Amino acid sequence: MERPEMLNDEMEELLVKVLENADVINSMVGVVEKLKAAGIIDLMTSIVNDYLPTDVDFLGKFFSSKEFTMSLMKTFNVLISVMGAMGSEKNSDIVKGLMFNSENVTDGMMDAVHNPKKYSPFKIGKLLSDEDIMVTMSALVALMKSMGQILRKITP
């Protein structure tokens, strides 16, 4: 059993750290309060109660496993890369343009799937002179070229 003075020293050290970081703790409490007001805390509690296993050993092994850690690191790296890419005005404008018009794009694609047209080589040739098709084809070719260069750099 630990001696009471050791516990007091640890408590004092903990209190000093809490006081030094009071602004951070207050900010975190504010975030949690907003999450609670939005119902997200209740949702998370329901998910934990309804879907997570109650086997504490399993949870400990799972969250401390190498696979979980590697998966978490990879996910974090992907999120950081997406955030970095969206920091570029060009990238964010392209994504916003596609996302804000995604219903039109999806509707057009679904219409083409359910009402397919026959394309002769001559009709395809004529389509390739359409300005929208030319822009899209040029973008796709540039994308494929860039992806090829990137994919060759990745170690198998």
C-alpha cells in the first residue's frame, strides 16, 4: 500500500497540471457541452450500450493491438492529406463544384444506365468534338497520367 504522503504528492502534482491547463480543460468541456446539446453524446452512449462488446479484455486487446494502431495512423494520415488537399483553392473549388452538382451528375448517369444509347464509331468521333466531352477527356487523361506516376512510386 502506498504511503499517504506519496498520494498527496501525486494529487498535488495532478492539481498543478489541471490548473496550468485550465483553459484547455474549459475548452474541452465547452466542446462536450455542445456535443451533448446536439444529442451526439446520447447517440454515442446508445451505440456503446447497444453495439460494443461488454468484454473489457477484448476491448483492451483490440484498442491496444498493432492492427488498430496502424489502422488509426493510416486513417489519420489520410484525413490530414485530404485536409491538405482541400486547403488548395483549386482542389476545394473542384470538389465543391462536383458536390454541389452531384445530383445532376448522378441523375445523368442513372438516366444513361436505364436508357442506354448505341454509339457508332462515327457518333463517338462527333462526341469527341463536343467541348464538354473534350474538357472531360482531357481532365481524365491528365488524371490517369498523374495517377500512373504516383502509383509507380508506391512500393508493392
